[in-house]
Amino acid sequence: MQHLPDALVSIRDFAPPRTRATNRVRDAYLRLRKKLHIEGNQGDSALVPEDLERIRDPILGPETFERLESHVFDLLDKTFAAWIDEEETPHRFCACLHQESAPDDLFARWAAARGHDILADGKPDGRRRFAVLPSLDPLCARDPEGLKRLRQFCDKIEGQKTKLLFCGSAVQWGFLRRVSPLGLQVTDVRVIPPFDGRALADLLGIENASRQFRSRSSGADILKIKGNELEDDYLIDLAAGVRGCPWAALQMVNRSVSSQQDADDAGATWLARYDWPGLPPQHARVSRFLLHAVLIHGELAPQDLGSALPIPVPPGLVRALAGLGYLQLAEDGAVRIVPCMAAHIRRVLSEAGFPLGEV
Amino acid sequence: MEGRAEQIKTLLNDFGTWSVLQAAGIGLLFFLIYKAVQFVLPRLAELLPAKLRIMVLNAVPLSRLVLMIAALTLIVPLLFNITVENFVLVLSALGVALGFALKDFATSAFAGLVAVFEKPYRSGDWVRIGPDYGEVIELGSRALKLRTADDDVITIPHSRIWSENIINANNGENTLMCVAEFLIDPARPATGITGLLTDVALTSPYLDWDRPVAVVMNNETQGTRVRLRAYPFEIRDQFAFISDLTERGRDAMIAAGVRIVSLPDFSGGKG
């Protein structure tokens, strides 16, 4: 576990891992081929979300995720413990952000595990000395009424003595910073650090120390080290593909197990490169607006779709995006982003010029 | 007369059909390459990330210039015997030809050359030339083509840059300022309107977060004109953005009790 990041990073220093230069060219070329509807990714798996449902036995179980979570909790303690204990501090408001692909309840579980007060409904409570706002969802409503509530919240916390730790996604923070005085009130903004290929290799080894992982495209052992670097590009590309979010990376590994039974020669587990789905071709523009709105709101109820989007949503689009693996639908029809798709969604939106904040 | 005939003899190379064919072949080849570039690059630009689109579009006129120079460099030595005297002779002959027969074309072509370097407009820019406003979709050697919001294509000779102001709304960037205008009753207090309209802009899905939002008011004869200024993140959403700001801005003001001034129709119903 020696390659896991050892501290949260400041928002200004956040730099997602990148693939090797030659692979960036290759990826751009493959994306272009895909946009031109020329079949690409020869040699790679053509896994699509429907196929993923058939993968019953993930190779990475709860232990890996627990160890990862425990490591991240330690980083949070290390960064904020002293600040939380300080009686007098000029920094009353701090923020800790995660990428959209991290678990929604990550900070709530950390706060609960450490016994901190939680403002689950986003309503400030001046009686507490310190509290954690575990999600920015209650503050993020992109409509004038939502802005009014947000400003009232900002005024209220300014007049109270409670120290607050704002936690949530980086895109939501980018929105809040733009539309409210929170960017001025919060003095220190940290981000869960990106995990590079070596860190992912450490995580893979937690439950699978004796197992060999091979890349289906290169045939090489993806954990093999040459010099001080990973010899194969698989994990480097994966880290770049999920922008260093370890939860998304682990889920993508589970999803990328390719024909495990057939190709399982010499006890190796074969991993394919995940084939990110495209947007519905005739509705790409409205799909992007929809995904952007969901990223900002966190969760979007069906009745809010109309006001959150500038153009009418064609009937069936939400289900189509859910079928492609972008969105998950709650029983009441509310939509959320499928966490491990968030990095891909960011890439799609960023290419189209959508504003996504600093991280 | 003999001296002039001698000059012309030395001007032209001793070329036969083969040289002419070679020159024609080179000309054709470069023309085809340019046509391919002109076909491929705009389509490629549509597939690339938004920030690369305008850069790739701008490669079209530049590639035309480069290809033209390369073609001339190859063709001229095949047909002409290049010396200083011949060069002057060719220039003067060209000058006469251009002066009389192709004056307007030459003016536009030269203006087009200047436009490549001076950049009053580039491919992908939104410009106003005279009464016409639209996106520059093609920069030819003689003229540029604008596509208006109504999807009309207007061809405008480059020579207009000599005589007219060119208003470039985005100047090579991927955004431009959009303005939604409202005319409100000047007899009522305007307090709170700035905040109201700023919120309308801040909650627009088209908004570029990194650019400022401003509300500007001034009094006019008919009422107080309120302008809400903001930038969309995608230049081609400008009209949708203005519609969004206008629609929600108007509704928000009406809901807040602000009276929007409507002027009587003086057109007699003909407009």
C-alpha cells in the first residue's frame, strides 16, 4: 500500500493522472473513429452495460473497498482533525470535495464513524460547535428559488459560530462558487487525491495478491513493474480514464473482466479495456444538458426535469441513458449519475465546452 | 520589335506539351488537395472538442495560402525562365491585366490575403458586416460566406474590409456576449431588478461560469431599457441563450410586479 496518496490535495493542485503521450494520441484517434461510427477497439472487449449485468462474481470484493475507505478516512482525519479541535480559528468553513464517481455517502459515513454532527438536510444549526454537511445536494438547485435558499443559508452560517465542513462533488462546488458567496466564505478547499496506476495496483493486490491480471489487448501482466513504473499501460490508462477516482477504477476493473472462464489459462484473469458508451446520436445535445443538470443537482426528480433543462426532454431519453449505463433511476423516477460513469460524463461534457468547475 | 520578341523568347522556357501537362497536373493536384482539406477540416472540427473547433476551422484559409504558394513555386519554373528582367516583365504584364480586366477580383483576393493575417474574421467567428450578421462558414479567395441565424448563406467579397467596419462578436473565442433586453415602466422603483435578472442568468443552463454577468439600465423616451448581459459557454447557443434569458427574465420581472412596457403598434398591422 506504499503508493497510495498520503494527503488530501488543495483544489488548486489537483491534477488528474494522464496516460502516456502515445496513448493520448491513440485514445483521441479511437474517440474520433467512434464519432465517425467506424468500429474501433479491435482486440478489446465490446462490453456494454447490458453485458455487465451478466458478470456475477466481481473479482474485487468488500475487503478492497473497505481498505480504500479506511485509507481515505485516515486522510480526512489527518487533514481536518486539528482544525476540528481548534477552539478559536479564523477558518470557520472548510470544504472537502470528491469526484462525482466517489460514493454519495462517503462523507456521511466518515462523519458518522468519527461521531461528528451531520447536517443531512442542509439546514444550519447554530447550537453545534462543529458539523459536517455531507453532501452539497441540498444547496444545489439551479433555479432562482434555489439561489434564494442558498443565499439565506450563506447568511445564516455567517451569523453562527458553528464550524462547518462542506463535503460534496467537485462540479457542485464549481456551481456553488459561481452563484453564491460560499467561494469567499470557505477558506480551504481540499480534494480527495487522485490515485495513479501504481496506487491502483496496490488496491488490486489487497484481495488478489497471488492472482495474475493480464491485459487482453497487450497480453502483458498489468501489475509488473519495470524500473519504477508499471510496464503495461492498462492501469495507467484506467487511472486516467476515471480521473484518478479509485472507486470508479475498482468498479471498472470488476466490469472489465473478459471471458474469465474461457481465457483463464495459467490462472490469469484477463481484463479488457472498457468500451465507454456513446450518447444517443439523435439526442446527443439534450442528453448532454440532461447529464450536466443531474451532475449539478445531484439528484433530479422527474417533475424538475422541465425547469432544469432549457429544451424539452424527449420521452424515453432518461430510460435510454439509463440503458446505456449513464443514469440510475430510483423507484420514484428520480435520476442520478451512475457513479463509475462520472469521469466519462465529465469528459463528454468537457469536450462540448460545458462548465465543470476547477477540478 | 525584335528586342521585344527576344525578351518574350527568353521569358518563356523552351517548353513542350510535357511541361504544360506537368504544370496542369500540379495545378490540378493542389486544387484537389485544397478541396479535400476544405471538405475534411470543417467536418473534423465538428467532431473535435469545442475548444479545438475554431482552431481547426482556421487552418482552411491558411492551408489554401500554403498550397497556392507551393503550387506556384513548382509551376512557375516549369513555364518561365526566371531572371530579374523577366520577373519585372511578368509583374508589369500582370499589373496591366489585373488593372483592367480583374480589378475587382484582385482587390478582393488581396483583401482576402490581408484578412488571413490581420484576422478581422476567421472561420467560426460571428461577424456583422453592414446589415448582415452570421457565422463565417467559409473563407474563399475572393469572398467569405456567412450563415445567418435564419440559415441563409450570404457571400460577401473580402474587399468590404477596405471600406466597412467589421464587427466581430467573438474574435476567435468560443463565446460572445449575449444581451437580453427589456423595456420597463420608468415610473416604478427599479430596486431588486439587477439581482433578479442576475439570478436568471446564473441559473441558465447555457451560462459560461467563468464570465461575468451584468445588468445595465438606461432611460429612454418610452421607458427604462434593461439589458442583461452574459456569455454562453457554446457560441452556437447564443440565440437559445438569449431566448432563455428573455423568457425567464420577463416572467421573473412580471412575477415581481415589474411592469414591462409594450408600445402601441404603429405599423397598422402590416409588419
